[in-house]
Amino acid sequence: MLSFLIPTVVLLSLLCPASATNSAENTFVHCLVNHSEPSHPITEAIFTRNSPSFPSVLQAYIRNLRFNTSTTPKPFLIITAFQVSHVQAAVVCAQKHNFLMKIRSGGHDYEGVSYVAEVPFFILDMFNLRSIKVDIDTETAWVQAGATLGEVYYRIAEKSKTHGFPAGVCPTVGVGGHVSGAGYGNMMRKYGTSGDNVIDAQIVDVQGRLLDRKSMGEDLFWAITGGGGASFGVVISYKIKIVQVPETVTVFQVQRTLEQNATDIVYNWQHVAPTTSNDLFIRLILEVVNGTQSGTKTVRATFIALFLGDSKSLVSLLSESFPQLGLKQSDCIETSWLRSVLFWDNIDMAKPVEVLLERKPQSLRYLKRKSDYVKEPISKEGWEGIWKKMIELENGVMYFNPYGGRMDEISSTAIPLPHRAGNLWKIQYQTNWNQEGEEVIFHNIKVIRELHKYMTPFVSKNPRQAYLNYKDLDLGINHHGFSSYYEGSVYGVMYYKDNFHRLVQIKTKVDPGNFFRSEQSIPVLGHVERVRKVIEKSLISVLLCLGANWIWKLSQSRVMRKKKIQ
């Protein structure tokens, strides 16, 4: 009797006081309870606004302070799933009661898309689903979506000091969003992106079914390795291919200002970084700092690198190919691959590596990001103009991440990420601030937009490309109405180029009702677009038939003429 009463009491504590809205929400909670397995009750995973822990659970994975204000729209409920059955119940009941579901793994979505909406919504929080099972013999690992990159790296290193995974350099990023958007890191030039190294996956689809690669089919599997998993279902886990790294790697950070010949060094970096050894990744960070003269500003270039080898080999390599940098042995730090992650995240390298298991970032800020791709080297005159603009704006920062190497070798259609051969480097535009207030937000966003606009002549065109994991709602927002396909095409072609059209076809097939949606999700083909495509196919078929018929008649007439001549 007591065992029956306990879940009932818990359920009653979750329910809201009666009202039209609350009645619908209460009915939704009842649905969740009824659809969860008795052996794994969902009640402990449900947090309504009545729950004392609701604010702390909501804020635990908000990584952009722009979306942690009193005016930020809040979910009516959060489900911190402990079991796959909790995810399945959420999908089934949300559709039944017509509620929007946002899926959050690590909360690093730059625009807060995984935990903010303008209509009534709830959050499916994946952080409890974070198991990691490493198999060194097969060089693979099953990693659940709620795990962080730091946890993945740590667990791999537990089993082997000579293995790693080619993903991001921020250890608190969640696996689900990172991998499904083809997240990259400082081994991109050696091994490609995280999405390139996925060999299987588990996903809960719109029908609430748990599918693996075989049962979901190759189209859907392709889509969730770079097309953003949250457009197609709830990714539960990925089976990743772990890669070999040497016991000793080398890192360095070298800084030069304009007064220290930064223009010439940056000019040469753009020719070296995308073409050097695949074992070397040199990121370039450009930012405005105080000049040597009081009241003046200058631009500082920071070169931060990972080399899969020893420092002697690295210094020798760069003395030949990049002497302008002036790299010395004393600039280099030899370490393990795992400890290099600390270096790249500005964590004291003397700290225990267990710091990678911490799920909260070292600091939280207000921020805005944008992205671009560069295909042609920039002239020295171009760089001089960029310095002038940066100093004028003052707050804008640019991160340049070189391509080349393995990224040139992988086909642009291998996964949805299309940005491959032909790109020299990717730009991340950053602005960060700590002050509250709408005016401060407006000013900083205006700065980054202006810098992005100024860079137009130097970056990709037709379309101007962008990177999905640097989410940017300036590129367009989908309202999921009559014009959903056309709204989605605006940002979709920038993120995916021609791969967008295949993603739309897959989305239309696996989620025709567009349940899995967000401000920049993959749209479905509406009735108008479907009719247009049918007509286009019909016209093409007719033209092909007419063409074939004309060719046949032409060949027949030639045969007849030859017979007459004979």
C-alpha cells in the first residue's frame, strides 16, 4: 500500500493549481507518468515551476547570461531524463498534448535555442544520460548525449594514454549538440570533425522508437552526424571512433602586437596554417588591447597551437615554413594529449586532470557569436584595413581556425557539414561582456554585426557560408508557418549549402508533422513545395522523353537517307 502511495504523493506535488493553462500542463504530467515504465518512474525527473529546485535546474546549464534574465521566457516544466523510457514518454506525450519540446545536452547553444522559446515549451534535459563506455581493442566508444567533452577525453585517457577524440577544446560542451553539429577541435586537420568519426548512433524518433544506425537507415544516420540532431529526434548516444595520439604532444602560445610585426606574421600565417603538416593546428586570435603609449589601442595576434609530436620537431618545422613567427624551444610545452586540453581551455596545467570532469565552465558571460569562411588569402592592405576597423570597434574579437589537411580530403557530402576543400580557415566572431542591461547588449551585438559586415569582401560568397555550431539567429528565424520552407532555406543554405536539400527530404520523411522544431531547425516540405517538386520532376521526365524521341527520330531519318542513297 505504501509503495503505491509514494508515487501518488510525488505526482500531486508536481501538479499546478487549477486553471486552463495549468490543467493542460497537469494532463501532460499525468501522461508522462502513465507512459513511463513502473520499474523506472519518471516522477523524480520532472520539475515544474512549483518545484523548489526548478530555478537551479533551469540555470544549471545556461551558458550565455543573455538568456538568464528575469524577462527570459521560461519553460513550464523540465524533464531531467534518467532513462531512455523517460525520453520516449516525453516525445509521445508532447505530441499528444501539442507542446513544444526543447532538447538540452550541455547548454552551450550560443543563441539559447536549446532552452528558450517564445511559445509554451518544456525542456528535455539530457545531462543525466552521460555514460561513456570505451573499448580500446576496437578503438571505439559509446557516449551518451549528456556527457561532456571533458568527460569523454578523461575516460578515454583512463584506458589509453595514446588515444583521443577529435572534438572541441571546451571541456564543458555537451556531446549531443556538439557531435550532431559536426563539432571540431584542434585535431580537425589530422582526423576531421567529430561528426566524421561517428560509426553508429541511438535516437528516439518521432514515434518514440529507439533506433540504431541499422534500424534508422543511412539517410537519418547521415543527417544526425552534422545536420543537428534536434531537427530529427532525440539523440541518445553516439558510437565514436577514437583516434591515436602520441604519448607526447607539444603546445605553445605566442603573442605579437602590430608594433611587433603582427601584420607580416599574420599575412604569412594564412599561407602556412592551412598547408602545413596535418599534425599541426595553429589557431590565430585577433583582439584589441592597450598600446604601449598611454591612451592608445593596438591589435594583438595570439598564435595557439597543438602539435602531435615533440617540441624539437615542431621548432624545426616552423623555422623552415614559418620563420616570421620566431618560435623558440622555450615557447613550447611538451605534455600528454589529455593535459593539452587544459592548456587550450586556459586551465592551470598543474591542476589534476580530474578538473575535466567538472561540468560548469570557469566563468559565465554575456556573449554573441557569428561565423564566416575564408577562401582566398587577404592582402597586407586588407589586413591594415581590418586592424583599423577593429580598433574603431574595440570590442570585437576574431578566432581563425585553419582548414586543409584531412578536411580537404573528405567529401563535402560525406556528412551534412559541407565546408571542406577550398576553405583556408573558419572565422568565429566574438563579443563578450559582464554588464547587465539592454543598452549594453545592443551595443555589443551592434559591434559584432559591424565587424562581420566589414569582413564581407574577404569571405565566402553566394552563399556566404556559416557554421551550424556557431548558432546565429541573425541569419534568419523559422516561424514554422506557411513560409517555413523558404524561411528555413535562408539560413539552411548558409549552414549546409547543397546538403540542405537532402536534409529537408530526410526531415520530411522522418518527421512530416515537424514536431522536432526550433528557430533554425530543418523545415519540412510544405504542400506547395511538394507539388512544385512533383511538377518539376514531371516536366523533366517529359523533356527527357521528348529529347529521347527526337534523338530516335533523328537517327531513323539518317538511316532512311542512307538507304535511299544506296
